[in-house]
Amino acid sequence: MHIVREVTDHLYWIGVNDHRLALFENIHPIPEGVSYNSYLLKGEKNVLFDTVDWEACRQMMENIEYVLDGEDLDYIVINHWEPDHAASLQVVLEAYPNAKIIGNQKGFQLAEQFGFKIDEDKKIVVNEGDVVEVGDHSLTFLFMPMVHWPEAMVTLDLTNGALFSADAFGSFKALDGKLFNDEVDYDREWIDENRRYLTNIVGKYGPHIRKILKKAAPLLDQIKFICPLHGLVWRSDFGYLLDKYEHWANYEPEQKGVVICYASMYGNTEQAAQALASKLCELGVENVEVFDVSNTHVSYLISEVFKNSHLVLASCTYNLGIFPVMKNFLEDMKALNVQNREVAVIENGSWAIRSGDLISEFLDDEMKQMTVLNDRITIASHLKEGQEEELDELAKTIKDSLRA
Ligand code: FEO
């Protein structure tokens, strides 16, 4: 049975929702699933835009067969050769051996590395800015290296205004029947999974995202639909989406807010984190969130850090170092280029308390533009009654800093 939705005249979403995969890229949990989006243009020439992950291949093939309704496939555009989008290409080629493949040189190199067998006479190698006529539609191409692989490109159908944006503007979360941004309450239901996808998958490449946003700006008035490889198709409110991308790509927080992340062995560091949260809220600070680093997947923490202006890191000392899950979080922030945040540190230890110094050193030496607030709290095993004043001071400092 086919599961197909029309994007606009002659253009169909023929992708697949996946609720079976537990970990995207075998690392990021996706409790709400993910969609692999593929699109099929049925015109004078029939054109497939990207394929889907291997495990979703059968559904996509049924969808293609339904839309083509006995016609042949003329072209396949591959914007991104990562296997969650290109893995099913070989099956498509076996079913439609006359199809020619449109891609760029780097993409075809990757195809070879992944073991695809593509005859030379089947390849149409495009350069940036080329215009390729496919029947009554004209396609042009913009390269966007490192968003999120070096070969990634976007294709703009100049005839109907559909931008096939590859991973750009993609999101975790299965579509489950919906297709367009205006069919959901995006701010309530989607933004968190969109941010978690973007910041964890492409967060490192903010400068590259900025470059593609700049490159695409002159084409904006020609774009009617943004068709990413995961998540919703956008047909309105481009300004909203672009604004979010500007923030993420520039490592600017979306809001003034405090993310308190604690790593606690026996609940004593956790107590300090909770006490601070309570004091911040009492002072009227909004957007306070508390996370246990030990049982929150780091992808959620990264997303929260991108969203908020302030961060509190509370960690016990372990083997004279930072508690390993907190160290891992720090390394992940560094790898994803997190920067430009205000940070407060709470340390704990029963002897040789080291975590505070080490966290501060990491923030100063390994990351960019991380401002460590002076009021560090040091706990010797358990927060003492007399330390309430210190917590009050820290809460006040954070509040003042939020106002700045
Ligand atoms: Fe969804 Fe970079 O692939």
C-alpha cells in the first residue's frame, strides 16, 4: 500500500516514517521517530529527489510505483550521499535502469566509496549554479559543504519553487501523516526536536550554515517550498525558520534562561543543583531547567545549551577528575562548537576536590567565549546549612547576569 502526499502540482512526498530505529546514527535517541523524505516530480520527465534509508526502502518503492503509475523514471537527483538518504539507490536503479543520476563530483566519489555501481553514462555531474532542464522543469544547484557532509548540495526547482534542502531545515520526529509546517503547532510540538537534530548533527558547522544562508538569500523570493530530507515541508513562515537557524548558526541563545546540569553520585551535588533552581525561581528567574547528566542523553543537553543563555555545571570529583558523564558533556559541547555562554560552576568532593578547577580550565582553554562566573560553590560531601548564603549569592549573580 502506498503512503504518498502531494506537495504541490506534480510533486509528491514519497518518504517513509521510521519508529523502529532507536538511535539515529546509532547514537541519538529518537523516541518520536524520524522521517526519511524523498520526493518525486511527475512531469514531462519523472525525477526522484533522494531516496531513503535501507530499512525504509520497500515502502518508498511502493510509493514510487504508485506515483509513476507505469511510467519510467528519468532522473534521480542525489543531494546528499549519507546512507540514510542514498542507501536505497541501488534498488531504485535495478527497478528503473534507464534513470540518469544527477549529483556533484564529490558525491559520486562518496558513492564509489560506499560501493554503488553506477555506469559512467548514467552520471550527470553538476557544478554549482548549473541549470539542468528536466522536461518542463529547470533545476539549479547550490553546494553546501559540511551541512552536513562535504558533498551536500541543495536543488532548487526554478519552475515550481521547491527547494530540496538536504539536511538543512531537517528535524527528528516522524511526520505520522502530517507533511507541512502549517499542519502542526510547530512551537509546541516540533521545535525541540528540530533544535536537537540541528545542533547535534550540524551544530559544529555554524559557519558553513551561515554561508549557505547567505548564498540562498538572493533566491528566497523564488522559494515556495522547503523540502528537507527529514521532518516537515515548509510552505509558509520562512522568516521564523530562518531566524531560528541564524541563532543556532551564530551560537546565539534563543532565550535568556538557565540550564542546570548536574552529575551526582549520591544525591549531594543534585541537592545543590535543586536548591539553586529553587532560589532562582524564587527570585523570579524564568526558563530554569534542571538535568541529571547521568540519565539524560547528551543530545538533549546540547539542545538546551544552544537554546539558553546560561549554564550551571555541578559535578562531583571522580578519580581526581571531572565525573565522567560531565566530562563527556563538556567534550561534546566542545566538539559541537558551543560558545558564547555564561557558566556557573558547583563542585563537590569528599577529599581533593578538583572538579571545579578542571571544569573552569576546560571552559577557558578548550572552548570559545565561555564566561565563567566568579561565585563558585564548593561542597565537601554535603551542602552545609551555612552555605545557603553562597547559594543566595550565586542565584543573585546569575539573575544580575541574565539582566545584563
Ligand atoms: Fe540525514 Fe546527513 O543525513
